[in-house]
Amino acid sequence: FLDSSLTITLCFLTVMEVTQPAMVLANRQGVASLVCKYKHIGNAKEIRVTLLKQTGDRFTEICASTYTTEFKMFSVEEVIQCHVSPSRNNVTLTLAGLQANDTGLYVCKMERMYPPPYIMNKGNGTHLYVIDPEPCPDTAIYLWVLGATASGFFLYSIIISAILTGKEIKRVRCLTTGVYVKMPSEKLEKKVIPFHITVN
């Protein structure tokens, strides 16, 4: 009887599986997302995820945090910023602030903390490749160039407008004498008697 109950208990304790991608490439801003999938975690209420960097036989903890099955997002602020997004069967770790020397093998370690029994397993590791981020261009220089160009066009338009306005004023002055002359009405114009001038 004892032997059969032990066999039944062992059948219920399946090994938790942790899988992760073989390779991830960080973008130019030094940000990478790594998905750690897990199976056979049972009725876990509290789960701990730890991201380890493997160098030879040594493991360095990059970020670690415990979350409940409510799956709320959270961030861990270290040299490498770690944003954790848990969901039903996986955890997405978004790493920011990565530099070229952060390239290496990263291993997901998953732990079922509560309720007992405690279960732990690791993934096979993900090779994370980080290329040096490109330096951001100095935006102050671009703002100065843009401001100077806009000011130049504004000044140019004012000068051209002043020149054209001055020419129009001169043209109008040439057409008028500036002396008011009363013009005869049409009735008076018809009554005008022509006269002749004789020259000796």
C-alpha cells in the first residue's frame, strides 16, 4: 500500500520546464526583451524569476523578483534596468541600459515559492548580443541652425517687402503731381466756346 501511494504522489509532482530563446539581439538603444516560458508549475500562487548571466561556471544575478499570479508588471532599477511583465505561462524580461560588454549567456531561473512544495528549474540560456549604442546627435546644434535659418528667411522677407513697397510708393508719386486741380463738370465743358489765337 505504501509503495502505491508513493507512486501516485510522484506522478503528481511533475518537473517544471523552463524554456527560453537561443538568441536575442539588443536594439541600437541597448534594449532587449527575453521571454522565459514555463510549464508544469501547478497551482502556484507566488513565483520567483531570476535572470542570471553565466560566465564560465559562474552565475551573476542580473535581476530577480517575486510576483503573484495577479501578474502585475514591475521594474527593478539596477545598472541594467529590468522591466518584468509576467503572464500565465511566461515572463517577459525587458532589459534596458545594455552595453557591448553585457553580451553573454543569460539563464532564466524560475522558482515556485508558494504553496509548497518548492520547485526550481533553469532554462538552457539565451545568447544576448549587444552592439554599442550609437551616440545621440546633439540636438542643440540642430535647433540653432533651424533658428538661424528661420530668422534669415524672416529678415529676407522683411527686406524684400520694404523694397517692393518703396518702389510702389515711388511709382504712385510719379503718376500724381500732388496739386489739386478742380475739373469742370460735364455741363460746363459743353458750354466752352472755342477761341483762336492769331500769331503775327
